Amino acid sequence: MNEFSKEPRSARDVETTAFQYVAAFVFLWLLSGFWQLQVQNTEVYEERAAMNRIRSLPILAPRGKIVDRDGRILVDNWPSFKVMLSRAELERDHLPLVAEGLQIPYERLQGRIREIESSPEYQRVILKENLAHQEVAFLESHRAELRELELLRSQQRLYPQDGLAAHVIGYVGEISEEELEQEAFVLYESGAEVGKAGLERQYNDALSGSDGSRMVLVDSRSRRVRDLDVVDAKPGRTIALTLDLDLQAVAELSLEGRRGAVVALDPRNGEVLAMASAPTYDLNRFVGGISVEDWQAVMNDPDKPLLNRAIQAQLAPGSIFKPIVAWAALAEGVVDPSFQVHCSGGASFYGHYHRCHRAGGHGWVDLEKALAQSCDVYFYNLGKDLGIDRIAKYASIAGLGRVTGVDLPNEQEGIVPSATWKARFFRDRWYAGETISVSIGQGALTVTPLQAAHAIGGLAIGGVWHRPHLLPYEEMEQLYPDFQRPEPDVAQISPSALQAVRRGLWGVVNGGGTGGSASLSTVEVCGKTGSAQRVSRSFAMRNDDPRLLDDAWFVGFAPCREPEIVVAALFENGEHGPLAAPIVRDVIKAYFDKRQRLEWARRQPQEPDQPQQPALADGSRP
């Protein structure tokens, strides 16, 4: 062989050797992979393989029902479907199909995916709730293709129609990122449904229950073969409220077409019998997630329907504050019930003329007549002699200027002004002339309707203020083993002072006073009207805006001597306190009418059970 024939053979040898090395490398690489798969990480890959044929699906616990004091259902559940998304199996090429099938705008779906990108891949999140029939059919028909989606049976909230008790009940929604960081929601995961407002929020843990799980064997097309293991869900607890549905309905109807609030309490124990706020809103719009358009409409509504005016409207109380001032003056010995003042329609104090609401004046008035006729001049004199700090002392004893502690979130505390309060917040001293306005419930003084009912109710029963609550204490003791019933706030009120204030409040309704429209023939009602300015009269006259009109207040209780119910009504921009009196009258009437019906029913003789005649031989009866 010549030298020219050796060169090609040498090249072929190099190629053969290179191929052998590459083949050996590939073989070793496959062998190492086989080693990892079969020996080194066998448990990991077995788990991954099992995940391809075994799925863990949550069993969602139905939330507990909410019922009134008579066991009538306020909030129930109804069967529904929701779809859950697994990030670990998400294929973005499927998003257009998912958006179309579930009727979710594609941009919104993309935004939702971006929101959950920071969550762990193993977590599943709720993509849509309350699915329509065609959406359920879509998921069933695309089960094999859309493996990232899982259809779940669930229970959706069914709230009362027309917004009944909406502010008390509240609503549920998907937990937010901010809530996930709060201690109260440490056990919840992204996508969970939690209470957002009202009692749904306050007693969320009790109402939620605990979810179960189901291990499911599926085939290659993601079709369920059989259940492997099931951990049942624990339904949420049904909670019974102190609320009376009959009184609640009357309170809501009385506010129809108005802005305001009504609160009814049993002053003997603090139970909330009714709590209404108007305008209200439809809780069912929040089921399954409220749309952006609906949310914007609610938020931009100038009437603020989401505001629970019963515990959040902080407004000047006007003359319903006068019983507190009268009590303070009697307790401090500034006056006695026979003390008289001449009212000619106004009086000057500290260089400023203060008008009475009756331009012609009331003439000579004592404490009883001053309360009955709501004479401002009389209370200007009491305020001057008491001073702001003593007024603030008794207002604070009655529970004003701080939250009552009712079991609802976001209660506001109002303001009881004092010299210390002004120095702290305004770095200025208190001027004596400011006390004159506070003595008739104006100036910096603000209260909520719940505070008004609580304060007057506690005064009416002799100086005992029970904490308002919507969940009976028996229920609280079952929910929270370490719960201790709160002790009421108690003040010593002399019988003569209490009798003098009651006589004045009796005269408001029954003695030709300002609240005669609250009277009832079946029970004696005591109460107090109030007309509270929002702005100065000169400003209101220059600006023809109905929202600047005075607020109308009325607080009433019955029976006068041993009160069983106290009701506070706020009629925003109602202008005249007597216009709020019929609201209170109707609620009190509903309370006593219902009690009378129940007593009548209990007195009726019970029909004895008819003895069942024996059957004949053929099975028939004679």
C-alpha cells in the first residue's frame, strides 16, 4: 500500500474513535439518569408520577347560617360551582380558550394570572365562582385538555333581598394580600373566602368551618376513576343573633327613601334588637365577587351606601343630649328640678346672642318643661353654670366619646369635647362661649346613633349601661371558652334626679311636648327630639343645598318607668326632630304588638291529642 492510501484510513480511524467516545458518553449520561431515576431519587419521581394519576381536591366547608333571635334564617347557602386553577399545570396557550369558555375578559384573566405569580406553584387559586350552566358544561367537555382547571362543588351565600340588615350581616369575598399578612388570617391560603364586613367579618372563624380533602385517582384523560381517601369538611357554625327580624323590617321600612339609621336596644342587657342604616345595598351583588363597574358605582355613590350609619355616622346630637346635661346639673347640685329660667327667644352669653328654637320664647320654664319643650335658653344657663369639663364627665360616664364595644368591626367613637381634648388636638385653650353650644348638643360634640340609644337607655333604667351586642352571651361562651361577660358601667343617680328627668321625657311625648307623634295608646313612651345643625344657619341660607339641612333625631324608650326597649333614630337632613319621632314609635309599637301576640298565644288552651282508634282487621279504621 502506498503512502497515499494510508491517509484516508487514518481519517476513518479518527472518526470511528470519536463516534465511540460520543456513544460512550451518551450511554454513561443515560445510565446516570437511570441511576437517579431508579435508585438515587426514587421517592421524588414516584411522587411526581403519582401526581399524574392522583389528585388532591379540596372539599369546601359550607359557611354557617345566620339566624335571628327566633331562629328565622337571615343568611343561608345554596349549591354552586367554582373553578380552581393550578399554577403548576398552567399552560399559557390555553388562556384564550379559558377566557372564552368561562366568559372572563382576556385582559382580566391575564391580570389575575399576574396577581398569583408570586404565590407558590403548588397552590391552587379560585379563578371564578358561581359558574353558569354553560360554564360548567365547558369545563366538563374540556377536562382532558385543560388539566390546570378543576371544577369544585361549593356553597354560595344567599343574603336577604333588598339589602335587609346588610350593614349588620356584611359579606364575604376572596382574601386579599394584605389580609394574608394579618394575624387573624394566618391559617388561610390565597383564594380562601373570608368575611369582609359586618358579622361575616366579626365571626369569620366560627362561620368558616374547616375544609376537607379528597384524594382522587384519575386516568390519562384526567377523568375520575375512584376516590382513594376522603377527609370530610366541617361545616361552619350557625350563629343566632339578638336581632329581631320583625323589628328590623319595621326599622328598614321606616327609613325607606331617607338617609339615616335606627338602633333598638334592650337597655336591661344590651341586646341589639334592630340596627338599620339607609341607604342600604344588595349583598347578593358581592356573591362570587362584585364586578369592577358595580364596585365603582357603590364607592362613588354620594349617599355612601356602604357606610353603616348606626355605628359610623358621627354627627352632632342636638337636643337629645339635653337629658345628659340635665342629669349632670342635678347630680352636681347646680340646680334642682324647680329651678326656673325665663326664655324670651334667646339670651346673651359672653358677648354673643344665642337663639332658642322658638322665636317667641317659652316664658318661664323649669327642668320638666325645658325638656318637654326643648328650651335652648334653659340649657344654655345649665351649660354656663356646669362648665365644659363637668359636662364631659357625665357624657363620658354615659358612654359617649368612646366606642360602645358592640361586636361589629369599624365602630367609631365620636367626640366629647373638653378643655383637655382641645389642648391635645388643637393646642389651644377652651373658651367659655364654646360651652354654650355644647350644652344643647352642638359645637364639637358628635355621637353615633348606637351611642345615643346606649346613653339614653342606660340613663333611663337608673344609671346602668350594658355593652351592646348582637351575639347572645350564651353563644359567645360556646364559641370562646375563656369569654367573660362584661360588667356594665354603673353610676349612682338619685331617685329624685332620675324621676325629674323621666318626667321631662314623658312630657316630650305625652304632655304636649315636641315629640307627641311618638305617643302610643297601648304603652307610655318617653323620649327626646333633637334638631342638629350641620353648618351655621347663615351658611345654609347662602347655599341652597338640601344636604346642609339640620339632622332630625329622636330617642325614645318604653315603658317609661321600667324600660324594656330604647330606640334611637337619625333622619339625616330631616330638618326637624319631630319628624324622626314616628320612626321610633313604629319600632316600639312593633315590639309591644309582638309581645302581646305571643302572650295571647301562650294563654290559649292546648288542644288535647285525639286518641287514635284501633284499626280493623282489614287495616281500615272506623
